[in-house]
Amino acid sequence: MNAVFVCFTGTGSTKMVCEAAAEAFRAQGGDARIELLRADRPAPDLSDADRLIVAFPVHGFNAPAPVLRYLKSLPASDGGVAYLLRTSGEPLSLNDAAVLAPARMLRKKGWRVAGDLHYVMPYNIIFRHSDGMASRMWRAVLARIARDAACIAAGEGSLPAVGLWGRTVSAVCRIEHPAAPLIGRGFRVTQACIGCGLCARSCPQGNIRMEGGMPVFGGSCAICMACAFGCPKDAVRTGILNGWRVNGGYDFGAPPASDREVCAYCRQSYLRYYHRAEEDTRRTESLTDGA
Ligand SMILES: Cc1cc2nc3c(=O)[nH]c(=O)nc-3n(C[C@H](O)[C@H](O)[C@H](O)COP(=O)(O)O)c2cc1C
Ligand code: SF4
Ligand code: SF4
């Protein structure tokens, strides 16, 4: 059994989850590899894939445009088994609408879409979560990942039911797809830039070129935020999104936020998400103890 994770990631969170899932898959006796969707890499060869897992961060209650472009060019399959794996900054069910277009496109190509795996990971835009929140999110991922990998191997799972409200919000927010290249044209760097080129190397779209030792932004931005997030000097200014800029990685090994420390924004929703994952761990541990 070979699982191929085709992963679009901006700031690395979706890739982290894919790596944990691939490791769990291998621990259960399968093979797994991760193929990053990047402009500088060829389309992945799926000829040996028993399971295709298309992984992406939710962007504006949708899959990012590069993911949809990839699915459009995906070769037809004769009933291959596919999953969607998504990360998002908050656990709201509005994010479920992000599976609609990718699931439809996969089915059109002959894949059986067996399930959707949704993990909450810290925001890379809008505001910065605390390291404690990031750490608790990561623990929730680890609590679920072995069971989710087993589901993938067994071909089990389900897709969320998305209501009219979710579909409408998602359809309106899809404006992000044509808007992203225009917004990206407004990105600039400040005097703090040291010309290290990290932003250019990390851009999955190949949208940044170094000219005279300084980054210049082109017209294929997918507003993944890798450049602004990863800049060691916080020198990237993201045009009209600058007020939502988040810079610097999270410490996933920090002491996890207690229930009381969970951020006020969508608090109940985060608590439900964490408690469900933690309950799963307790159940698995008691099954293991009883075995
Ligand atoms: C342009 C953009 C739009 C986003 N929209 C949403 C959203 O609609 N809902 C949400 O929960 N998180 C949203 N996020 C947060 C990301 O989904 C989240 O931080 C994700 O884990 C980032 O994954 P990555 O590091 O693999 O890029 C958005 C992030 C970006 C950059
Ligand atoms: S990562 Fe930051 S410091 Fe390095 S080249 Fe890009 S903008 Fe400049
Ligand atoms: S320019 Fe920055 S935000 Fe746009 S795709 Fe590249 S790394 Fe992502």
C-alpha cells in the first residue's frame, strides 16, 4: 500500500501534518511519500499511488488556486482512491466548503473521494496565535494521526455535508483566486531586507526573483504568505493585506495552552476541537491498556 501526499503549503503547516501522516502510514507497514506542489517541480508521478491524498491550507473557505489548477491537469484514474487533507486556522465548519471544488474535480477525473481530513493549525495571516495554542493544535494532530492513517489505508472515511450558507460564503470568497496575483503585485520589501533570498527560495509559485540582491514580486502570487512569514528581518510588506501580516515561526513544542488560555476568538469551537482529539487519545490509550 503506497500513499502519495500531493501537498500545497505556504508556511509549512500542511506539510508538517502530511509528514506526520506519512510517518504514521509507514509505522503501519505502508509506504508513503510527499510531493510538494511547486512551480519549480514537475507534476508528481502517481502511477504507483494506491492512495492519493491532496493536501492544502484553506484559503478564504476554499482550496488555493494552485491546487485547483493541479487537479484540472490531473490524469484520469480508473477508480483510484483519493482523500482530501486540509489545514485551517480555525475549526469553524465554514471551512468545510473548501472540499467541494477539489472533490468535484477528482470525481470528474474518475477518482473515488473516500474522505476528508481536517486539522487546525496556527494562522499564518490575520493574527498570530500564541505558541501555546500552536502546541495544543499540534498535539491534537498527533492524537488523531495514527487513526486517520489507518482509515486511509482501509479506504474508509467521509466528506462533510456543506449547507447553503457555507456554499455561499465560499463562493463569494473565491474572489481571492483572481485577486491574489493583483494583491501580490503590491508586495514590497523595506530597508530591513538583507537580500538573503529566503523569500525567493520559499515561494511555491516561483513569484519572487532577486534583482540586484533584492526581491522583486511578479504576477503569480497565491497569497500563501511564505515570504512574509519566513523573512528573518520581517521586511516583506504585503500590500493591502499588510495589517494581517504574521511573521516568524511557531514553537510547537511550547507548553500547550490550557482551556483558560484558549484564545477568545472562536473559543468554543477550538475547545470542542481539542477536547474531541484528546478524548480520542484517552479512548485509544484505554483500548491499548486493555489489550
Ligand atoms: C490567504 C489565506 C486565507 C486563509 N483563509 C482561511 C480560512 O478561510 N479559514 C481558516 O480557518 N484559515 C484560513 N487561513 C489560515 C491557513 O489555512 C492556516 O494558517 C494553514 O494552516 C496554513 O497552512 P500552510 O502553512 O501549509 O500554508 C488562511 C491563510 C491564508 C494565507
Ligand atoms: S527573506 Fe526577507 S531579508 Fe531575505 S531577501 Fe527576502 S525580504 Fe529580504
Ligand atoms: S510571493 Fe509570497 S505570498 Fe505570493 S506566492 Fe510567493 S511566497 Fe506566497
